[in-house]
Amino acid sequence: MSSDPRPSPVPQRRTPRHPFLDHPVPLAFAHRGGAADGLENTHSAFARAVGLGYRYLETDVHATADGRLVAFHDATLDRVTDLSGPIAALPWSQVRRARVGGAEPLPLMRELLRAFPDVRWNIDVKAEAALVPLLDLLAEEDAWPRVCVGCFDEERVARAQALAGPRLATSLGTRGVLRLRLRSYGLVPARSVRASAVCVQVPEHRSGIRVVDRAFVRAAHARRMQVHVWTVNERNRMRELLDLGVDGIVTDQIETLRDVLTERGAWTHGPGPR
């Protein structure tokens, strides 16, 4: 018997359905830029992740009362900034004064696309009011190849797909994930899963129910969808999911994920620190 301790080989590259996915798997996503340091969704967080070699960044967007698109997770400023109030009810002139952790301003999505032209963005549309402004922004910046849009609301993300067409990469919403899970059990036909999605982005478990297993990964791959799992911060869970064949991991612990992929010979995102 072999006792070879070497890590598993890098998975073979699959032909991508969209330029957003045109990168060797597994993909490494910095969740909100790497939220573990407390400065989530800030320019400095994203810059740190890029400096570590990340080429896939995850963020969220809300629209201010005057239609400016802000990279921010919560509907209100209260949890992580020194101001309070709902973003949708405030003009950008007020929102721009907020500081994450008392130090970092909220960035506009336009600024981030321009500041990091070589990275790809996974963007969660947190509010209906942000949908059309985001699509307009992607058109103005010609950023379609490097953005994937997701949302818990399957109807919203399907509407984004219908408005933008195949130039936009989208993931499945919650209802789409449920259909794919049922498909993995053979309980619904393949046509019940939205075919225009290029990936499915899911937690490992939901409400105590396991979402990601080999059957789920097989069902996604049969639909030519990648499987990205969030938010995975423990080293052993990263390893186990990679062994299942998932195509990407979203993490707050960006150094840990980089180390895990490096030990497996699968860190191909960037040069990292010199």
C-alpha cells in the first residue's frame, strides 16, 4: 500500500461557459475582500487581497437614494460603520461620510472596477434598486467579461440575465439551488434548472441540511455549472470540499485558503508576496 502524503493533484481545467470563469479551477474568492480583518468591502481590503495574489473578489451592492452604486453588504450603515440609517434612503453625499471600522470609506462600485482592472468580481445584488444601475455600469465600463452577478432572489438574478443576455455571467438564486438539489436526487427534470446560469454559489449547509455533496457537484457539472462554496474559513473544510471536486471557495480567511491551495499545487491566482 502506498503512504504517499502528497496532496491531491490540481483538477483538470474545464472549458468555461463565460470569460468570467476562464481560469484554472479551483477558484479562490476573497469574501468582501477578506472580511476577517474587520474592514469588509473597503478599498484597502480588496487591495490587500489582490496583493496576496487573489484575482477573484466577492462584494455586494446597494444603491443610494440618488442612484449611486455602493459596495456594501448590509441594507443599513449601522453594523460596521460610524453612521446609521438605510443606504437606500440616504444620498451619496451622506453615505460617503461613513467609515467602516471608523477608518475606511465606502467605495463606489465604479471606482473598484477601475482601481482593479485585472481582477474579476462576484457581485451580489442586495436590493432591487441596485439591479439596473449595476447593469448600466457594466455596460459603461465594458466589464461583462469579468463580472458574475448573483442574488438570493432567483427572480431578480434571472431578470438581470434576461436584461443583459449571455454577455452577463450569473449564478443561481436560492430557488434555483433548490431545484438543482432536487435534480441531484433525480426528483425533477433537468429543464427545471435555469440553464443560463454558469455557476451555483452555495453554503455547505443550509438550515442544518447538507447542500454540497458529490451528487450535487455531479448534477451541477452535468449542467456545465461550476460549484462555488461560501463562506469557508476552516482549513480542513477547505480540503474536504476541494476533495469533493468543488470549483471554487469563498473565504474570509484569505491567507488560509491561499496556503491550502498552495500545498495542493493549486494556487494559480497570482504571485503573492515577494
